[in-house]
Amino acid sequence: MRRNMKTGNLFRPLVFMLTIAILMPTACCEHEMLVEKDAIFMSAQQTTRAIINDKNDLGGESVSNGTGFGVYGYKTANYSVPGEEIDIQVFTNTKVTASGTDDNYSWSYTPLKYWDRATYYRFVAYWPHITATAGSGAYVSHDANHIIKLNNLPCWQEVDGTENDWLISTSQKYASQYIDQDNGYVEFSFQHLLARIEIRAWYFGNEAKIPEITELSLGNSTYKVPDGTTVTSVSRDYTTSSGSNSWSPITYANNITLAETVQINAFSDYADVAPDPTDLVCEWLVVPFSATNCPLNVEYKIDGVSFAPVAIATSLGAIESGKKYTLTLKFNTITNSLELKELSVKDWVESGNSNKDVYNW
């Protein structure tokens, strides 16, 4: 009888220990699920393209060369109690990079941070990520009033493969909204900080007489344009969703110039019907400025013969961020003349179009 009692006493702890062993993995998994659910994830809108011509989208750029976007963000406790708000900085120039393949990119950063459900969050992101240290190139700064500033940006860049397409995006919501509505993600829809000016050309007349543009510039000593040898800065207050970009004063110069001679091969049999496509002469990325009355100055040859330079009225006005300005020139190789055939102003990113092949044309 006493032996049976001992056996029962020994069995009860064993059952208890087995119960703990069975329950522990379940508790662990539940904890991991909670941690994963409360993590702050980042993503870039898949169809946003930091693109000039054949460059990839943001994810492709990040995977291929390690570029990413930088994030600043803070949370506010007691958000709905005026005078008692407490701001706590959570992200300070955190670099977010992509992995994966086209249309299936995953964005990540380290160390991973987690939502505080009882607070309100504000974020700003910019592309491409740069250091927060002043130096010879561009750098980013941030102040106690939650204003981000991108410094030492060139006033204009000729598109030659070395240019930077600067982008910015903001987002703000209650933590509970990010968690419950967006699965813990902050999705940034980037906008272009710069404008894009594109010069294209074609010709009509004698097909054998091929035109060449030997020199081309925008602006003159009276109607000036941003100086490409100097830099400027742009800031963004991300405490409010209605904040706008604020540019520092820029230095002006006589003109923006084309770097090399370009031969025009796009020919049409019809004087008023442009070929498809026309030839790209050059592109510039520029800071916003007023181009009112800025002429387009062109020096050219036809069939190897030089002709008098031409100053063409462009009808350009305010050059705005995120806009693409296309000036299309037409040569007549019978009269050896040149004219501005078309000025097209469009959004750089075509709204409502999610086809990445044409999204940023």
C-alpha cells in the first residue's frame, strides 16, 4: 500500500512536467507572433520609379547597388491632450534597403523597432539615403522641430548616368491604424523633388542632309537659370501632413548647357507629322525655378554646314517639382531652318498608371 502511494506521488510531478513541456512551445510561438505583429515594417510603393530612361525601379536600384531610402520618424504620447504631448524620436536617418526580385521586393532595416499602440506616429522618407555628416557632397540634417533638410543638392544635373533623382514621402497615423489597417507597414509613396527638362528633335525635307546640334543651352544673361556648379538645399516639416518642400535661395547662371554634339536621325516624310520616336538630344534634372522668357539657344549644322545660332522662345513658365517638360525641335533640311514644334508639360509620374514599363516614361 505504501509502495502504491509512493508511485502515485512520483507520477504526479511527472505528469505536471510533461504538461509544461507540451505547453511551452505553444506559449513561445504565441509570443513570436505578437512580436512579429507589432514590428514596424517599411515599404516603397512598388510602381514608384527613381528613373531616367532605362533605370530600374526603387527595389531594383536597391538590390543592384545597395542604395536605399532614409527614414526619420517620431511618436507622440498623449496626442489628444493639448499641452501634454510628449514627442519621442524613433527613427533617425535609418537606411531601408530591398531584397528579392521584381514585383516581390522585401524592404528591411536594423535593428527592428516595434509599435507603441498608445501613440501617434509621423514619418518622413527620402531617396537616396545619404549620411548625416556635412562633407563635400550631399548630406542630410534634422532638427528638434522635426524638419528634415537635404543639403548640397546640385541646382541642375545633366542626365548622364551619374545623376540623382531626389525623392521624398511622408506618412502619419495612429499606431493602431498602422497595425490594424496596414498590417504594421508604413508604405511610402515617393514624389520627385526635382523637375525634368527634356529636349527632343526630328527633321523633314531632304533625308540625306542630316542635322547636328553642336551647342544648346537654356537661358541667357537676361533670363537666367539655376547654376549647375553651385548647390542648394530643400527642407520638409513632417509634423503636419500638409507640409510642403521649402527650397533655399539658388544661385543663377546664364544658361544650362548641352555637353556634346548630337546628330539627329529621326526623319519624317511629312512636315507636320513627327516620327515615332523622335531623337533625344539631352535631359536635365533641375530644382524648381521660374523659366519665364528663358530662350532655348541652338547652334547647328545641316549636311556639315554651320548656320547662324537661333534663340527660340520656349513659352516655359514656373518649373515645378515632379513635372516633365519636353521641348521638341523640328529641322527643315530644305530651307535649313529650325523651329520649336511642341512644348509638352506632364506629370513626371503618370497618375493612375501602374504599368511599370510606362509609369515614368
